[in-house]
Amino acid sequence: MSGGDRRPLVRAVGVRKLFGQTEVLRGVDLEVLRGEVLCIIGPSGSGKSTFLRCINQLETYQGGKIFVDDELIGYEEAAGRLRPLTNRRVVMQRRRIGMVFQQFNLFWHMTVLENIIEAPVRVLGQPVAQARDNAMRLLERVGLGAKADAYPMKLSGGQQQRAAIARALAMSPELMLFDEPTSALDPETTGEVLAVISELASTGMTMIIVTHEMGFARQVADRVVLMEEGQICHQAAPDQFFGEQAPARLKAFLSTIH
């Protein structure tokens, strides 16, 4: 992470999320600086993916606040109360945030190129020619320049995920969220996807990555966070996080991964 701008791009304050009577996020407090790469690890069901989905407003949180670039996400304050935003305003906020999922979520009836230009043309109103030129640059960047006219079913899992990353980048987001982007991939294609994410990290893109790839987290993250039972339990730079001074609970969790 560059040392230029130390202001937080993302700020979560006391965020709570319930599914029925189950409290999945229990007062999450977290800041992510501009240009920072934050990796979140933790056991299944700890709230990692839910937290990302709340940032991108795919889930509605019931308590606390989330800010992206000092803008309150999902709500507006009126007469001392929080009021949910309209769908139109949610879409406007979501334009600034790219998200890549465990499953690739590509449109199967569209070519790779068509997948990538769909949102810039329909949501941003870009001319088709401009969107195509940008999409081709992005496909070259993720190593898929020769696959522009291929349909997703003709691609490997790793290629589909790289196309999904290019699709997210086509919206020129300020923030990228990755929800276990390699969990559905075999070891060979996992490396292809992680290499693309590492290249993004080197450019100063602000990223929050939920991952079970500990070696990748150690290499690419500026900071690593352990989530458990809907709370942030521990956070530190990779050398300290994975070092001998790590808390006993973290060492126990890491031992289950290794």
C-alpha cells in the first residue's frame, strides 16, 4: 500500500446483521484505508461473506453504519433516524464497488465480451465502441484477450473467474470485494486467479478479500483480519498475524487450515 493517502475508504461502525433471530454480524468495527489490501479469514459461518454483501448492499444490515468514501451506505439520515435508500440510489452507490463471487455469475447466453460491456453500456451509459475497447484492454490484462468471443461454458473455471474480475473492473470501481474467489477452482486455475488479484493489488486498488488461501493472504495483504462468530477477533500485518506472537485462538484456527 502506498503511503500517500491514509484516509479510510471503508468504515464500518458497530454493524449488526440478523437472519431471523440469528445475529450473524455482532457489532463489526473496521476501517480499510485507501489503497489497502485487507484479507479476511475465519471459520465457516463467521460472517465474512455477509459482511462483504452488506458493503455492496446485497444484504441489508440492521444496526450500525457502513461508509464508503464518507458516504453512508444503504441509508440516509432524516430527522435523527436512518431511512433505507430507494433502489435507484442503491444502484448508484453500488456502481462504485466491484464484487467477485465464489461462483462466477456470468451470463451463459452472452460471450465474454458481451458480459463485460453489459453494465457499462446499460448502467453507465457508455457508447458501445468505448465499452468494447475498454473490455478488450481488461481481457488482455487478465490474460483472456483471445477469449472475447467465447461463451462462458467453453472456458475453464479459472478463465470464467478471470472474466468475472474483468467484468467488475469494467465499472471502474473505487473498491473491489472478493468473496472466496478461488473456492470453486482446482489448484492449477487457483494460481491463475490469484496472480490477477496480486497484479491488481500492486496497482493500489483498495480491496477486501475473503479467502482461505493463507499463503496468498501472507503475500498480498497489508493487513489480515480474523472473524469469528460475527465479530473481528484479531487483526495485524501479515508478519505479525502469522507470527509466533499470534493469539492462541488464531493459532488453533490456522492449524485447522494447514
